[in-house]
Amino acid sequence: MITVQHLTRRFGPRLAVDDVSFHLERGEVVGFLGPNGAGKTTTMRVLTGFLPPSAGTVEVGGHDVLRDSLAVRERIGYLPESVPLYREHRVQEMLVFQGRLRGLARAEAKRRAGLVLERVGLSERARSLIGRLSKGQRQRVGLAVALLPDPEVLVLDEPTSGLDPLQRIEVRRLIQELARERTVLLSSHILPEIEAVCPRVIILQRGRLAADGTQTELLARLGGGNFVRLELAAGPDGATPDAAALALVRARIAALPDVTSVEARGGEGDFAAFEVRGQGALAEGLGRLAQREGWAVRELSTQRPTLEGLFARIALELEPARPDPAQPEGSLEGAA
Amino acid sequence: MKGFGAIYRRELAGLFLAPLAWVLFFLVLLYQAYFFLLVLDTKGGEVNGSLAFVLGGGTPFWLLTLFLPPLLTMRMISEESRSGLLEFLLTAPVADAAVVSGKALAAATFLALVWASAFLFGALTALLGAPPDWGLVFAAWLGASLVSALFSALGLVSSALFSTPLLAAFMAILVNIALFALPFLARSWRGTGGAVLARALEYTDVLGHYQGSFLSGALDSAHCAFFLAWTAAALFLAVRVVESRRWLG
């Protein structure tokens, strides 16, 4: 549905988007992540035909954004970050205007306005002045405006920014609902949101594509998979265990068949903590081992790397995103 | 042009929903009525001359015409660019030209309504037993509206060029004054090339084209074309500026 190839966008000497390529299938829901200034908004503005690309091509539904801009714009419902609305107009008027802009007859525009207002839960505010609405309500009106022409593609730039947690949940639920029938590209820097809504994530960093893949793929690749945290009494009561005792425990753990690495993670009193990585049912193996050895276990838990941790590592450039030609799907491209 | 009608209607509604337009409307009505009565008094009740005076015959009209359109158009692009509404319009499936000309026509329509106050004055004098030459009033009104359309289009160019409404209005007023006054200056230039310059500037002589036809009650298509052509040129320029904003970002 959306094909972006080697997209580059300059503002004078500044490169806002640098050689970004990705592809969205029809019906896909993709989260656009990246720190502020990473190029998310610029990429969305190119997709929606607001800004022309400096280089590269962007196609939406088979239409080029430069050569066939109007056809592209007809297929996209766009909610810009600023949620542009005419504050002096009533909600209904704004929606009818959007319909008329798209060439709908007045009656049809009114009918659609009623439908989308019901969808975003604002039917009773149809006659309200937009300037009098709360931020959350305006955000939902913005969504209604984007939805009015019943577009195949929804591009939503930070749809929940500035909302309180309750409103955020509402908008998130709405987006999840919309995502069932449409291709959605959604940007946010609120990670739990992306985690909840988007199976696939594209991460931008300094205008470059830092990662692209499903959440599980990315986490497996970048976060190193799951690990098990094990905390146990390794020394005599109340005393800090000595190096020999620790080494012994480590050796026992490392001897398990599926374990690839064991790292000591400090301790407290007679307890010592370990991070164990490896394949398969690690926690079960460790549990049986502890039982055999008679260790007093205080904690045995499987830790999942979070998108948040991954995002922070990319944003802080701790994670050098490398190209991985062997794995085109869900591969890491960009800054290498 | 798809979307033109929707944008035109939205802009016109937007003008009337803002207090500025109503304040301007009311003040201009008072201003026009004051000068109409003043001239009517000094001319000893000559209705046609007085109506012509407030529709382009006198300085008060031109003062308004140079200042009013920039005030109406100053926010149309510069402020919408800041609020993001321009992004909304420019990502809608309509041509940039539809956006720009819809806005220009809305401003021109507002001014045409303001100038239509002359019909009211005429109707009043007709009630009092001195009917005006309606053909003359109509021609003068049409001329005034065409001049307003031209200055509105120029105001939009300025609004597209500058990022703050105030600066846009200021620059548009300067341009309007220059366009208005240059032919005078050229005619009074005594040095070499003065004659050539004056000839050249005839092609931009707003006042000459206006007073030469509309005020005499003659609807001359050449003079209408003069205003329409310059308005179209200004609109074209405004569209280009909006387009270049996309490239510059």
C-alpha cells in the first residue's frame, strides 16, 4: 500500500530524512518510533503530499506522491501533530468542510459527519464550537476529520500527545478498532502505546532507518532475547559469599545444557544475583537445579526485554544498528 | 477546480465569524456614509457625483482600498501556516491554485459587499426623490470590486511570503501604495527616460484604468481585462510562493 524507496529530504543543509526505505502492506498497522527530530513528522509529511521528497520515491496505492499527488491525497486520512481545526467553526461544520473539500455532496458529507462523530464518541458535541472543546475532544475531532473520507490509509502523527492517561486509553482503543480495516501508520514517542497497537515497528534515528520489523523480531535481534534472573543464598548465613562460593554456583549453572552465559549481578547479604541467558526452558532447568542443590532461592524470573529498553539503546546510540543482508524481512538497516 | 467552492465558502464564513471583519464592515460603512453626505452637501445635492466620489472618485476611497485588503488577507496564509491549517488544506486532494484563489475571492467578495453600501445610499436618495444613475453606480461598484480583488490577490502573495500577519499586511500596504503611486511619479519625472517610464507604467496604472472607465459609467471590457489580468498574475505568483514553501519546508 505504501512503498518508500531511498527517501531523502533536506531542509537547506540539514538532512531531515536520510535514505529511508520501507514498505507497508494493505491492512498493516505500523508504529513509527524515534526521538524528537528523528524525521518521523517529515516522513509523514512527504507521504501525505505536504512536502515533496528531495530524493527517492514514495508511492501510495501505486500512485507517486510527486507526479500523482492528488490521487495520493485522496487515499490518505491524515492527522497532523498540530491537530489543525478551525476553532471558530462548529464540529459539524468542520467535518462538512472536509467532506466538501473531498468532493462529497453536502448531504453525503453530513451523513458521514454523523457516522464519524459516533465513531469517535462525540455525537453530542456536533454543534459545539471547536475552540470550546477540551484538548482530548479536539484530538478526537481531528481523528474524525481524518476518517471522514473513509480513507484506505490513515497517517496519524502523535495522535495521543497532550492527552491525559484516560483519554489516551480511549484514543488507543479507537485506533485499534480502526486498524482492523485500514493501513495505519502511527507515530508516537509513548512506547507502551506502540507496543499495544502496532505489531510492526519502524524506528528512525537522526533521519535514518534504525530498525524495521515486528516487535518480537526486533527484541530478539536487538535486545538479545529473554534472560532469567536468579537470586539465591550462596554463602553462609548473613555473610557475603566469597569468590569461591560464587564461582561454584556459577559453574553449576553454566553446566546446564541450554545455558550460554551466566553473569553475576551483585548481591545483598548472603544472596547473590545472576543473569542467565540461553535457549529453551531456562527457568525450569534452573528451578530443578536449585532443588537438587538445595539452594535457598529468593527470585527466579524470566525477564523480557522491552521496546522501551530497545528504544533507549537506539536513541542513546548504544545499539549500533547494522545492515543484515541475510535477513531482509525485519532486518536492521541504516547507521553502520 | 475541485475544492475551490468549499474553500471560498469556508473563508467567507471564517471572515464573518471573526470580529475583525464586522468591526471593519461597520467602520467602513460609517466612513463611506460620512464622505457621501459631506460631498453631497458640498456639491449641492448632486447624487451621481457624490456616489462616484465614494466609489473611486475621491481620496478617501483609495485610502480604504490600499489598506483594507491587506488587513483581510494578512492572516489567510501566514497564520494558517503557523496553526497547521495550511498543512490540512495542502494535504487535501485539491490544487494549490484552488486554495489560493478561494481565499482571494472570499476577501474580494467581502469588499464587494462593503462597496455595495453605495447601492444603499443610492436607494435612500431615490426614496427622497433624487434617484441616481443606477448604471453608473453599478459600473463604479464593479470597478471598486475589481480593484479590491487585485489588491486582495497581492495581499495573499504577501501573506504567503511573510510568516507573521502584521508583517504581511505592512508589506502588502507598501506594495499597494507603490503600485498606486508609481505612475504619478513617472509622469512627474522630468529627467531623461521619463516619457518611456511613464509609457511603461501605464500598464500598471490602476487609478488611470479605473477612473478612465468605470467612473464614467462605461463598462469597457479592456479595462475589466486589465484588472482581471493583473489579479490572475498576482494569484499565479501567490500559488508559486505557496508551492515554494513546500519545497523549502
